[in-house]
Amino acid sequence: MNLQVRIQAFTELGEYLKTEIQQKASEKLYSAQVLNPWFTKENIDKALSAWHDQLKEDMLKAWLNPYKLQEVEQAKKVLIIMAGNIPLVGFHDFLTVLISGHNVVVKMSSTDNVLLRLLIDKLISIAPEFKERIDFIDDVKNRKFDAVIATGSDNSAQYFEYYFKGAKKIIRKNRRSVAVLDGSESAMELQGLANDVFAYFGLGCRNVSKLFLPKGFDLDNLFKAFYPYSHVVEHKKYGNNYDYNKAIFLMGSNELVENGFLLMKEEKSLLSPVAMLYYEYYNDMHTVEQFIDENADQLQCVVSKKDIPFGNTQNPNLWDYADGVDTVEFLREL
């Protein structure tokens, strides 16, 4: 099963995601929503659409051609421990291992174990050769792997580092994304920022969780751009987080700015909770650049006029690697 055959199989899978999956697997899609209430139909559709856009022959070749991949002499067994914060968040790792010619062992998240199975079943129906290259496990103990790719919280990352200390590995921790505004942003750019903040309820590491604003910036400009997302508070889990965090922060005598669906707090930290957005004013752009440099290992995306464009954080290309770690290169070196 050579590289071109693998590319063609994933291309066919991408076509399936366009319309057929909605017609032929509606019950499965609904069961994914029931399993994880954060996985609304809108969010599942968004994830499927994003993968439809990426799983095209020209995109796959543009991604892989620079590596000049050679067929591996002996496929390695690569364990992927997946997160479950947004739909199909672990699919890129899965794709990368298989497209590189290796075998994948998947430990799925308990909150995202329907959609991936659905895509894998379809992939195997397209190219049955993949069946012997894919395995699933619930427990990694007493199992041997040639390499490990694990994504989780900062706490779980410490466990992964210890447990797989002798293995070749990529361990991903919590990351956050920030946006830097200079005050000249257009209405369209601020609308894009709204998507960066609210897509997937802000649960992804690519979601903007903190803003750097020039001194004197009028927050009303943001609230106008954010208003189209006011419906998020009607979602039970988001609404509960909004109410809880509002109560907690007010009890602590914190000053909050709110609009009924988003809490905003002036704060130096990056780790804003669900339904809250931190912001910080600056006088000198140099101080912002210094902060970004000093916290680079905690940042996934930086949104600004000179970095990632507003509105694009949740639309990564295949070559936009999580944590900036080139997964294909890692697998080439096994």
C-alpha cells in the first residue's frame, strides 16, 4: 500500500465527509452529541467541514511533498492518546501516522469515541488494507510501542512523561492562544476574532483566551462584534459555566465586564475559564512581544495583523502542527 494509494483513500474519505456522512450516519452523529453535550450539531458539522476541506489530494500532496517520504521498510507501532475537548481533535495525529506508513494504536478519549470510529470504519471500507494497521486499546499498561503521541492536561503530561520515559514521544500539554489588537482592526477582523473566541465554545487550545488591547481601547467595539454569538449562553453547560464563574469572581470582589453571555476580566494570566475572556491593556507593543516570547511554550496561536489573521485559528492547515512540533518529521526518524 504505497503513499499514493494512502493519499487516495483519505481523499475519498474527505469526499464522504462532504454530504454522505450526514445522510448515511445521522444516528451516529446524533449519538456523538448525546455522549458529549459540548459536541453540538453545529460543532460537529464545523469539524467535519474542516476535514473535508483538508482531505483533498492537492492539500495532502502540498503537505507531504516537501518531505519526499520513502516507504518505510518496517512499519512502527505508534500509540496515540487522544484528547476530547473538541470533535475529532485527535484525527490529525491519526492521519499523520497512517499516511506516513506506520501502524497506529489509538486510545480514544471517552468523550470523543464515536466520530473517530465512524471515520475509521469508512476509511477501512474504502481501503481494507488499513484494517491491519489500526488497533484500539483502553489501557496502555504493560504494552510496548515504538513511539507515543499523547495529548492532555499539564497534569496528565507529567504522567505521560514518566510512564513513557524510555520511548520516543511527543507529549502535548495545555496551551492557550492570544490576540493582539492595535486599535485599527476593521469590523470584519473583529468578527473574525469573535469566531476565534467562541468557536467550539472556546474549548480548544487554538481558541483565543486572552486579548492584548491598546490603552484606551473601547470594549464596546468588541461586544458589538461578539453579539452574533450571544446564543452560546443558551447552551446548558456553557450557561452553567457562565453563571458559576460570574458568582465565583464577584464573590472575590473581582471587577468584571459582562454582556450576558461573556465575562471579561483584566488579568495577566493566560488561563481563562470557560465563558470568560481575559484582557490586558498595553502602552508599548514591545512589552507584548516580550510577553509572547517569554511564554512561547504556553502559546498555541498568536492572532494579529502580522501573525495568524483574525478568524483563522480554528481553520489550521495540515502543516500547522500542534505545539509547533512537526509530526511527520518525528515519524520519519523512527
